[in-house]
Amino acid sequence: MAPTVISGLSPDSRCSTEEIFGPVVTLHRFETDDEALEIANCTSYGLAGSVWTSDLERGRRFSESIETGMVWINAWLHRDLRVPFGGVKDSGVGREGGKWSLGFFSEAMNVCVKHD
């Protein structure tokens, strides 16, 4: 599938708010950081996102308000496998990576035996 860029949609359109898992991006204009944050959080999913800026402190502050499991600033998919990976809202089923993998890939079980 060829990478696809889509513009001109409403931020609450289906294409803008669902997890497509393809080489697709939707573009939305905004005037303020608050408006951009409202657009970014206008979805029931939250696996990952990225913030692109020349002002790293502004990007850090903005990224702390995005409702997502992972945020990159001026990067994408750069990841240390020792840190948690996973989404929020309707994205993902928990955290994996590093010590978080123990719980994610394990199934706890309690076996009780009465000895006479």
C-alpha cells in the first residue's frame, strides 16, 4: 500500500479518529496548542504519537497532555526495548517491554493443595 496523506477532513471524522495501521496520515490545521491538543485527543484510541517542534520545552509540555501510551518528540519509533510499550484508552491490552513483559506475557495461577 502506498503512503497516503489526507487533508481537509474534520478532526472528528472516522478516518481521523480510528486506528488505521497503514501508511496513512491525516493533516489538520490549528491555531493554538490547546486546539492541537483537542484534535490529538479527539479519539478513543491512544497507542502512540509524535510532536514535531523547534521548541523542545514546548514540545515536552505539550506531549505530557497527549492521551497516548508513547510520545516521541522530533522522532518516530525510536525505542529502547527496556521501556514500556503499549497504548491507552481502546489501544492495546497493557504494557510490554523490559520488566513489563513479565506480567504481559505471563498468566498468574494459584494452586492450593491440602496435605493431610
